[in-house]
Amino acid sequence: MRKVTSTFLVIISLVGLISVRVFAEKIFYDPFNLYFKSSFQLHPLPEFESIPYILSLVLRYGLNLFFTLIIIWTLYKNKEFIKGTLWVYLLAFIVLISSFFILYIFDYEWVKMSLFYVRRFLIHPILLFILVPGFYFISKTKGKNT
């Protein structure tokens, strides 16, 4: 029964992550969405309102973090992995949001592509795909070293 519950929680969390992606345009303020879907290298960066955009990024990042924590807890049931995930997400957010606004100031060709990837890390749960196999490796090698 416990395996069924764990599988259900992982599936629900994955559906939550997919829902955040699918309904993003309706839920979140993101003036860069249409910009990056076009031939953005040819156009200047769009203007945007900083506070609503930051709040939108924080909400989206927070939702991705929430579902990531559920998946990691369900898979490993390890408090240290949860703490590690929180630290990685917090530090990544600080670095990424700072990088985003610093890059935005400069409107050079190379900056637009960098901005595209920094934004992608902020709005998608890419860290989940790094942390899950990393924690799996740690959990499998932990007993061999002691």
C-alpha cells in the first residue's frame, strides 16, 4: 500500500509541474514569453514592470520548488536531501534572479541568449532533473563508504 501512495504522490506532483507549465500564460505575468517565442535576436528587449514580474517569478519558482520537494521526499524520505534541495533552490534563485536583472541592463546580442537561458532556469524545474539522480547516486553510495 505504501508504494501505491508514493507512486500516487509522485504522479500528482508531476501533474502539478506540468500544470504550472501549461497554465503559465494565464497565471503568471511574463512579458518575455512572446518575446522569446519570436525571432528575439532581431528585436530589443521588452519593457516590463519589475515588481509584478519578480512576484510572478517567485510564485512560479516556489510552485516548482514545492512539487520538487514532494517528489524528492517521496522518493528518498531523507531530511538531509530536503535541506539540500532548499539550499540549492535558494542559492540558485539568488544567483539567477541577480543574473537576470544584470543581463537585462545590457542589450547586446550575446546577452539575449544568456537571458533566455537564465529565465529558463527560473521558470522550469530543471534543478529537479539534476537533484533526483544526484540524490539517487548519494543514497546508493552512502552505505559503501562506511
